[in-house]
Amino acid sequence: MKDRAYNQTHLLVFLFIIFCLIKITVIKHLPLINDEAYTLTISRYFSLSYFDHPPLMMWISYPLHLLEVLQSHIFRVPFIGFGLLTSFFLYKITSKLYSKEAGTVSAILYFISPFFFFSGGLFIVPDASLNFSVAGATYIAIRLIFYKEDNIYLWILLGLLLSIAFLSKYQAYLFGITLLMAFFIWRRHVLFTKNFYISLLISILGLLPVFLWNMENNFDSFNFHGKRSSFGFDLIHIINSIFAQLFLLLPTTGFLIITSLMKNKKLITVNEKFLILLSLPTIIIFNILILFSDNSFSHWSMVGWMLLIPVGSNQLILMKSYKHHLVTLKVASVFFIVVMISGILIHAKTGFITRSFDQKLPRWDNTRELLDWEHIADILTKTLQKKELESLATLNWYDSGQLTAAFNYEHLVNVIGPNGNHFKYIDQTRKKFTTLIDVRLLHGNKHVDLLEKIQPYGYDITNKVDIPFYRGIRRYGIISIISIEKIQ
């Protein structure tokens, strides 16, 4: 038994080293996505909280800005750490509830999931710290509820992890409520102990920055998220969202989770009921939001699916027939995902997939999220004078974030109009802009009247210059440099 435990530990250490090396290898080769560029831009301006997310993600990046770190991939290192720690906590949860073999499978399933690989442990997005803190809090709660450990350090750790969760993403609020329900159902007497109150107080500290900032800013964050439901039924959006969740999780992992939940209710253990209680509200509520809004995103429910990975892992271990077939299918699906993502990245730089098309590119050939913004920033630097570069604006937060990051933060590109997100809370002393930058793909949306868009905000257009930019050898988009002036 000792030899088996020894080998299991070595296998786990080996896996985590492999996980880390793979992420360190790819970290430089993935361009900044829009959310990352925006985060890095606004995190240069310290705030108690931020418009669209709680502040932890920005707080983590802020010290690196103070150290004048310019290599964008360095900012991803803490988020890789969160991803590895999440895998470790899933291993501990599954080992505690089932077996170390199932725990190892859990760590692997988390790592190979497309969403958890990137957003859960590489990209500069709040899901990484959310997943880490939720998985960690779940593990500590299992020890407190089902193993009846009452060490004060466990309660303090639970409070700290919940505080981190509340500082990460708003989905954590729902998790906190369901965790409180779990304590009430399975160990309610601890709700009246000193240790519980200490843990509760520590967790509440994670709520304070967000609520204080919102109180000072008309509860803009809550209003923004509250208005995201359009109450429109879009069947295509619903179908796409369901398939997207399966893709982000991996269909084979989804199959394991769903089949494990479909077994006889009498066979579902108390521990599994605990995980179901913590996970299903998130999955159900955010999928209901998908039903009533075409402005919802499939990844909102992923932290719920994460908490069911231990159940799916045990299902795989217990399978007697078709286990090898499923493992083979999973390996094939991972290989397919790697090839597909690699192909998209190469296509974003070269356009090799549609190179044989006629001059007009198909509408589906949209790699805007992966544009070479450094190339665009270089064109603007060579074209514009210093005074113009110091007074740039776009019409949305993602272009402004990408351009500011591409300029190595030498020039803050602000936003005109309602799509500024947190940009409207920084650099408020500069309200006059002289140059509007509009970046569009050749096959983009229908013609947009830019004058119509900026006039309500007190600006007029005096001149417009269009400069083409290329993807590979083909023209792919237009950079519009628009001189604007304040309407008297």
C-alpha cells in the first residue's frame, strides 16, 4: 500500500510538472485576447473595484505595472498558478470522496478542458482565481461538514478562499449562498459557533470593496449586469450556447458527468448530493439566462460544471465496458482541439484557410479577436504626430484596450460613447479627443455612419483617412483615422 501511495504521489507531481511546462511553453505564442488587453489597460489605474468585474484580477496585475513589466505574457504567470492550484484542489476533493486514482483523473480532466486550460488557468481573466477559490472552499467545506474537523485554521482558510472568490467574479455570490445551504443541511449547529462567525467575517471582507465602489458609483456594476438580459428568445443562440458548453468542457467529460447524474437516486451518495447542490444552481440559473437573453455567454456556467468533474472522474474509474473506447475518444478529441486551435492561430496570421477564395473573404472568416494590434499601433505611430497619439479614442472598450497595450501603455486610448466600461472612470481630466480610430474587417458589418455615432457626444468629423492592413499577403481590414473636433 505504501509503494502504491508513493507511486501515486510521484505520478501526481510528474503530472503537475508537465501541466506547468506545457503552459509555460505556449504562454508566449498566444496573442492577448480582448479581455486581457482591457484588463491590463485598466489595471494600471488602481481602484477599490471596477465597472464590470470585482477587483482581484486587476489588483494582481497592478504591482507588475508598478515594476514596469512590459512583456504581456509575464502577467499570465499568476493565472497559470491559479490553474495548477485548482487542479490540485480537484484532486484533493475527488481523493477525499472517492479515490486517489479518480483524483488524478479529475486533475487531468480539468487541465485538458479547452475552457479550463485557457480561461481557467492561463488567460488574464477572473475565471482562474474564481475556480481556484471555489475548488479550495469546496475541499475545506468537505472536511468541515463530512469529516467534522473543527480546526480554527480550516475556518480561517475557508473565509479567505470565499473572500478571494467574492473578489474574483459575481458567480461567487451564488456559490456562497449554496455553500451556506450545505452547512445548514448537513451541519447546521456550526452556524452558531465562534469559528463560523470568524470565517463569515473574513469572507465578508471580500464583498466590501465591490459594494463600497458601487455605492460611490450609482451601483453601475450591478445595473450593467442586470440589464444584460434582453428577454428575447433566440433558438439558435440557445443551441449554440449548449454546444459551446460541451465544447468548452469536452463532450466526453460532459458525457461522464451527465451519465453519473442519471443513475438511481438511491445510489447517489451524500457527498455527491453536496457537489450537486453547489454546482447545479449555477448551471441551471445561467442556462435559464441563456433562454431569455441573446446577450448571455455559455462560459458563465462553467464553474458549476467544474464542481461536477470529480463525479465524472469517478464514473470513468468505475466503468467496466467501453472504458478504453471512451479514453481513446477523449485523447482523439484533445488532439483535434489542439490541431484546431493551432490552425486558427496560424490562420489569424496568414489567412491560409481562405487564401484560395476570390477577393471577397467569406463572412465567417473573422479572426478580429486575434488581430496583430502591435502592427496596427506601429502604423498609427508612423502616421500620426505625437499630439494626435496623446489624444486617441475608439468607440469601444476592446479596441481601446488592445491599442493601449500595443502602444506599451505610452498612450492611453480612451472611448467615446457608452461602450467604455471602466474607461469612463479613468483619465477623466481629458475630455477632448482629436483623433478617432476605427478598425474594421473588409467583410465586417454593414456600413456604419461614424458621424451619427459621435455627434450625440459633442463631436464632429473634419477629416478621414483609410489605411489598409494585411493578414499574410491579402488585405484584411481598414484602419480609419478620423480627425474630430468638439462641437461649439
